[in-house]
Amino acid sequence: MTVGNAVDARTARVQEIALAHRARRGPLLPVLHEINDELGHVDQADIAVVADALNLAVAEVHGVVTFYRDFRRAPAGRATLRICRAEACQSVGAEALAEHARTRLGVGFGETTSDGALSLDEVFCLGNCALGPAVQVNGTLRGRVTPARLDAILGDL
């Protein structure tokens, strides 16, 4: 499959998703979630396709995609590390843990390492407040994570 065919297939799938939800009340968020979940991210080119299918302004769709942290704007890494930055975790070292992760990985929140191995995300509560600071790695929740423990977790990836 050539790059052109991959783009055409993606555009067709995005349009198909949007049209499937068009009759719903308030279809934009469900459409964007399905694109994000199925295709890995909401590409810049997807925004115009969704806007056209739902009869919305491109600026409106772009605004929603950029406002909500749930929507990736670039492909995620093979693994995802989410660090809780809510108050309970902050009070037991989450800020230092976040800084350690950013320094060790060389990326900021919402970014992916250059080798595509890991995406770093922040979240404002993982529901593990009693065991903070908490992180989630590929959906697995970990508590009482120190910088040294984070290094061990990342080493296992």
C-alpha cells in the first residue's frame, strides 16, 4: 500500500465514522473518540473531513480536538505512561516524579519519544489517591512510584 492509498483509506474511514454518527444528537465528541480509539489519533487532515460530514466549521472541530486532552493529535508510542498530577499525588511527590520522567524521556506531556517507544501523558486523577504518586503504564495502575521505581518500570518496557 502506498502512502497515498493509506491517506485515502484513512480519509474514507474517518468519513464513514462521521457519517455513521451524523444523525445522533451532538455527534462530534463520539465521532472524535471513535477516530482516536480506532485510528490512534485525530490527524489534522481528519478535522476537515469530520467538519464536512457533520456540517460544522473546521474551526469548531479543531477547537474541540485541541481543547480536550483525550484526543491525540499524533500517533501514540508503543507504550503510554500516564502520571497523575492531582493534588493528592502532588502532595506526595508527583511533581518531582513528573520532572524526572520528562528529563529521562526527553519529552513533555502529550509527546512521544523520537523512537516511537513511549508516550508521556498527564492525568488529573487515577483514583489511586491513597497510594500516590500514581502512574498508569499501558492501562496498568501503579502506586507509590518513586523516580527509582519509575526507572525500573521504564526499564521493563
